[in-house]
Amino acid sequence: MNIADQVTGMVSTSLLISGAITLVVLVIVGIVLWRVLMPIFRGQKMTRDLLANGEFAQAKILRLAETGMMINNQPVADVLMEVHPRNRAPYQAQARMAISMLRVAQVQPGAVVPVRFDPSDVSKVVIDLR
């Protein structure tokens, strides 16, 4: 075997190894993105569904807590509220939501806000500030 054949063999091997490493990295990045983005998309779908089809109620904000996260330069907060449905007993629910800086004053503790909730799963609540 001459030197040219040895170099060709080494180049082929290194290309194969680098291609395999690239493929593994892409698969790992894809899995991480899927795990991070899917809950966000599911939450957005649930919010849209509740706003369109959820049962209306009033809720009193009990606690507003920062999460330290921002979405589109809007703070994400955990909101504890007491929901007062029309034909049910009041109950407490918690929601994590991005709050527009223009609407932060509307969701302070003590404020009463309109909400939509899922009657089959009352833990699913969204504040309706449209």
C-alpha cells in the first residue's frame, strides 16, 4: 500500500467519524429543543382553547410571584387566585402566565379579574385580559 492510499483511507475514516459525531449532536439538540418547546406550545394551545371555550368566572388574585423568566420582554409570573364560578363553590387555582407590562397593575393581589376555566378540570384556569 502506498502513502496516497493510506492518506485516502485516513481521510475517509475521519470524514465518517466527523459525520457520525455531527449526526449525534444534531439528534441531541433536536431532543433538547423538543423537550423545551413542546410544553410551551401545549400551554399556548391550552390557553387558546380556554379563552375560546372555557367557562367564565371571576377570580380574586391572592398572590403574584415572579418566576425570573421573561417571554417577549414580558415577565412570567405565578398567580394564585380564588376562582368564583357561577354554579360551583369557590376554589383556589394557580396559573403561570406571561403578563404584559401594561397589564401588571390589573393582576395585583386583591384585584378581581375575569377568568376562563375548564369545567372538567378546574385546575386549568387562564386570566382573560383581552
